[in-house]
Amino acid sequence: MVRLRGWWTVAGAVTAVLIVALGSGGAVAHPLPSVVPRAVAEAPLASFSVKTVKVGDNPIDATFDPKNGDVYVVNSNSSSVSVINGSTNKVTKTITVAAGPIEAAYDSVNGDVYVLSQTTPRLTVLSNSNSILKTITLVANPTVAEIAPSGTVYVTCHAASILDDGDVAVINASTNSVKELGIGEDGGVPYFDPANGDVYVVNVLSANISAISSALKVKSISLGSGTEPIAMVYSPATKDMYVTMLAGDKIDAISSANKIVAKIADPNVPYLPTYDSVNQDLYVVDEPGVATSNLTVVSKSNAVVETLTIPRSEVFGWLDTENGDFYLGTITGKVLVFNSAATPALVKNLSAAKYPLFTFEDPSTNDVWVLCYAATATASSVYIFSSANAHLATEKVGDGGITLTFDSTNGDYYVADYGTDTVSVVS
């Protein structure tokens, strides 16, 4: 499993991990008001247009820079980044980077764009004027990177085998200098804790968490032998971090003092946790592929208040902050919509194509955009739903569409068509 901008997708559907910004607890990322979704006046069936922009081979990620209005497209097989001008939607520059680039992220603190390359392994830093500021050699293969509110970039690096201890490369936003910190085996996504300013990395095979302080000191938090910690989320209601454990069949709450303060039993392979800012509950989805799958709801008092049976093989969990609904994707093409009542209920079953892997809420219209991945030789689709969950449109994009990026200056959406050499622009 990998996480895509705060959501997760099944292995085989997507092979890359994308950079995301560290926020207050990830899942986003990557959480619900009345029993029935709020009634709103529906817009007529929306009209959208799609155009393609030629870039490099196998584009795998696209990142928007709000400072200069450019979109940066990572071309995994061309060892390059295509820069698309948001005003014209034309490529204005192609920047050669280290071999095997997989992802990019914009740092709002220094205005730089960071491009991760696995083959080399290196990190290429691009300036706001689209020149290479620095190329940083990393100790091992970078797998995922996130950016803290301070602008500090945290990159999890793996050695040749996930059975070896890994590293976190910490890049200073002011100087772009790097410091390598040792962590445990099979380190995953970094998570930021706004209560204490620490960054946590789950070490799946070490059964512990590496807590990295702002002074770059590392503390290991043991979770018990064979627990396999997989994901975390921050709860503003309790000011604790929560970690799910696949083999441990539990959810631990970790305080800002880095102490385990609660152990919550969840016997059905807890996987993806999401915080609900409406009812202050946690929603924990089981590992995709298990025989019987549940959505477990945990209150701010750390009690399990409800367990809902859901279809197996979930792809993502996501909260619509405008209508308060919680969306759960499945590889069957269904998107389940739950409300955020005291006992959440399934209120809608939206139909989309197979592998709905990325969801975004349009900040101007509050429409919900769902990117559905297809095989690399098959056209992907974007499904657009209103805030009242009415189907507005379905737009075909390029083969193997893999990421959905929004340009806030022109209102366009960009899909990296991994199976081609294009980016689809949906307007």
C-alpha cells in the first residue's frame, strides 16, 4: 500500500508515492452534519472541456506553484520536469533532473520545488524562476517526502532492502542543507504533530515510531513486538497522535510528551485513520483485501462508538469539509458516503470507474472531483459530484491518469497521464 497526498491506494494500481505537505495529522492528509446530506440548489449538468499538453515520458506527478502560477510535471522515464505556464497551458521549460524522478512538492516557505529521484538517489531543488538551485545526494533511495509548516522538508529513505534500517533526510528551508537521521526498518510517511512540533515516522518492521524533535533529536517509541504500525493521524480534540497497527490489531494514542496514553482494540486489521473535524471522531478503515472489512468510529474519549461493515478493498478515505460527508472509495468503483451523526450512517453510494484513487474538493464550487485510475494503456476518468452528491459530469483523461492537481489561479485541473506523454487539463 502507498499513500497519495494523504489518501491510500492498493499496490498494483499505482506504484509511486507522492510528496504531500505535512498538515495537522495527515489523512489528509488525508473526516461528518445531519443524517441526510444537506440539501442545496443543484447546478445544471456541468460543462467541462479537456485538452492535452505534451510533456515527457510517463508523467507521474504534477505540482502547482501559486507564487509563479506554474505547474511542474515530473516525467519519470525522461529524467525531467516539464514546466507548464498556468496562463497559457503551454510548456515553457523542460528541466533535466536526476534519473528516475517520482514526485515533486512546492515549499510555500522558501518558494522552492523539490523533486525526488529514486534511481540516483538525489533531490533536485528548483527555484521560483525555474532554475536548479541545488542537487542533494541522499544516503539511500527516497520513497516519500513531506513538508512541515516551518518549510523543513522530511524525506524518508530506504536502503537496498526494507529489512535494513532507514534514514530521514531533513532539508533546511533557508539553506537547503541536509542532515541524515537514522530510523528503523521500513520507515513510512512522516507525520507532523502540531501540539509539540515533532515529526513522526512509522517503522513498520521495527514495531516502533521515530519521533524527530525540532532540534532534530530522534526518540524511538516502542509499540510492542510484531505490531506493524502503518499510519498516523493527529486529533485536535485530544491533542494526541493516533497510530494504527496491522498485526497488533489496535490503535494507540500518543501524547505530545511521546507517551502512549491509550490503547484501543480494533481486531479487524486497522489501517487508515482519518480525523472528523465535525464530530471530532476518528474513522479507521481496515486493511484493503481482508475478508471482512469494517469502518471503526472512535470518539474523542477513545471509545469505539460504532463498527460499520463495508465492502472490502478500500482505496481512500476523505472528509468533505463543506458538506461534512466522509467518502470511502473501493476498487469496485463505488464511493461510499457517510454522514457525521453521533452514529454515522451510509447515506449515498456513488458510482465511478474502478480504482477511484484521488479526491479533491473544488474551493470555489465545493464540487467533489474523483480521479479514477485505469491501466496504463487505458483512459482514466474524472467523476465530478456536487456538494449534495449529485453526479455532474464524467470526463475522460489520458491513459493511466495518476495524479490530480488544482491550479488556484486559473481554476483548471491537471492529470498526469502516466501511460502516455501528456497531461490532461480539465477546465
